[in-house]
Amino acid sequence: MNTQTRLVEVRQKVLKQNDVVARALRQRFNDAGVRVISLVSSPGSGKTMFLERVLTLLAKRHRVAALVGDLATDNDAQRLARSGAPVRQIVTGTVCHLEAQMVQDALEGWDLDSLDYLFIENVGNLVCPASYDLGEAHRLVLFSVTEGEDKPLKYPTIFNTADVAVITKMDLAAAVGFDRAAAHANILAVRPGMQIFELSAKTGEGLEEWLQTIESPQPVSAG
Amino acid sequence: MNTQTRLVEVRQKVLKQNDVVARALRQRFNDAGVRVISLVSSPGSGKTMFLERVLTLLAKRHRVAALVGDLATDNDAQRLARSGAPVRQIVTGTVCHLEAQMVQDALEGWDLDSLDYLFIENVGNLVCPASYDLGEAHRLVLFSVTEGEDKPLKYPTIFNTADVAVITKMDLAAAVGFDRAAAHANILAVRPGMQIFELSAKTGEGLEEWLQTIESPQPVSAG
């Protein structure tokens, strides 16, 4: 058995262990009646600005909180805290994704019964987070108009593990010559029937439309 | 010994094995007199468009070729082949980075003596590629003005393992309110003295300036 084979085997054990923790988390979230939404995307696609706007808007009518993952710095937690919602930073060091155990540890001392919504912002990465269930009810994959319409084809797994696709930075669509039809076709080629939202956190365009689906009793899921 | 500890140990063995292959590659590149330049960045920062322009310009006066890594699709290889340079795609499946062995396999049948420059475009990822030496002489980390000026602080390791930073999509700087001073300060905070280039592959602005350093007998290195 060579090193590569062993690496895969040990990784599978870690993944299985993650699934056990994620399943327990999901049960806990359900029991507490908190809706948990996670966000994945490449670095710089606008996750944090999106979340900042969402927290600010939702905090007016619900009890919301957020966990945010990064390799280093607590910049994002500081930014998100301006929304008034409780926010905790998970620093992963050199790990390219969040794991269920990190989420469980970060929740210590928080009363989940006092929350309606919990957002989990993953590390900016279109590969690694795909393999790790965090116990969330709903996973969003974001990609910005500046990244190129081909991203779903090049990173199919992350689109397959997400429930909804959100195209961000629509205010820049004209400046970068964003090809809307190609972007939609590529998302649907990878995940037929996937629900797609287009918005700009900067201008607010499209935000309320997405919020409505999140606030509805039964959020639409392509799962 | 728990699973996590074993994972780290096995991963270290894989890394060591990678270093052995990378060292042999570097010697081969030196012997053949080919200058090897690798590119790392997040997805959508403009690596492929940058490389397309660079190959087209360099091919007029040198013998150039490229290897390009992606999880899926050979879109990038097809795009880059328009430059007229020989290009090979490395499809990594679910692996979030290139490894030295993948580079070695992809080079099979290529006569390195007939090349002046070889470019290696890594998988779009700001985390995993940092750990893998590919035998290159020079590593560029690219990030675009649309990604946010804080990326060096959030992904310090990848900036630390690179020789030069290239800020891309400068044509969009005004549209996104790019804070040039903050971006430079953040790069230099992570890697003091790092050489920084600013360019736009779309307009061509800044490209020749970078090419001059690559074509000089002794490229400037911050290493």
C-alpha cells in the first residue's frame, strides 16, 4: 500500500468522523428551531459583504448570528459585527475548509434556542469545503460576475453540494461584459434545476428577493 | 494516536515525496536551460487571460509552452492554445492543487531542450498550492482588484511561498474603488520587500513591464 492510498484511506476516516459530528449538529439545530445557512465561494467573491447586508436586514425582524471561517485574521468577524448580530471567528490556520467539529467548538456557550438564523461563512475556496457537511440546512454557492462564467464547469463538485447558486457583484456585470446566459447554462449543466439568484450587495439589488425565500416557511431547495 | 494525528503524519510523507520529485524536476529544468514560472491565485483572478497574453507576446521572440491545472474541463488549455504555444491540460479531479509528479507526468514526450520558457498554471486556490513545490524557478501570486485588498492578510502562506505579486484587472480599479495603498501595505506586511506588479491583461497595461523582468538574464527575486 503506497503513501497515496493510505492518505486517501485516512482522509475517508476523517470525513466519516465529520459526518457523525455534522449529523448531531443538524439534529441540534432542528431541535432548537434555528435555520442554518452556509456560504461557500472562492476568495473575493463577496461572501462577507453579502452576509453583512443580510445580517443587517434580517436582524431587524429575527434573531440572527454568524460564524465565519478564515485561515488568518478576524477581519471578517469585525466587519460582520457592525451588523449588530453576534459573530464568532473560526481561524483554521492552514486548513482550507471548515469542519463540523470546528463549528461545534465555536458554538460553545451559545444558546441556540435564542436564535432564528445562523449563518456559517466557510473559508474562501471552491474545492475543499465541498467534502465537509457542517450540519447546515441550506448551502449557498456564490460566484461573482468578475470570476468568469465557466466556474461551475471547472468546480462542479462545490456546485453539486450546494442548494442554491447566488451570482454576486451584478453592479459590475456591464463593466466586465458578464455573459448571463452562459453563466446560467453552465450552472444548470452541472446541476440541472438549480435555483439561481442574481444580486449586488453593494446596491442592494436582488437582496430582498433572496431573503423572501429564506424567510418563507419552506425554503425552496433543489436538493 | 488519533485519526487527525495520523492524517498529518501521512500528509507530511506525501509532501516529502513531492519535494524529492520537485528537486529532480528543478535540476532537469536547469540542465535544459528552460525558465519555469508558475502561477497561483484564487479562481477567477485572471490567471488564464494573463497567461494567454503573455504566451502570445513571448512566443514572438522565444520558445514557450504551458501546463495548466484544473479540477475538470480542458477549457483553459483550449484558450491558451490560441496563442500558438504548445499547451497541455492537467486534470486533477478533486485534488485542489498540482503536485510535482503531475507536472513530471504531463511533460512526458516533451523535449525540454527546445524550450526557453515553461509556464505552469496551478488550480485556482489560495490555500492548497502553497504546500507543493513544482520545481519552478519563479512563482507568481496573482490577485485581482475585485477580490478585496485584504487577501494577503487572509491567505498569508501563499503570498509567502511566491516570489512576486501581480495585481490583475487594473482596468476595473476605479469601478470597484480599489485601494492601492492598502493592497500594497497588506502584501508587504505579509512579505516585506516583495516585488509588486500592477497590470490589466485586457488592456495590456503593465504587461511589458513585467515581461522585461522575466526576460532579463537575472530576474529580480524577493526570495
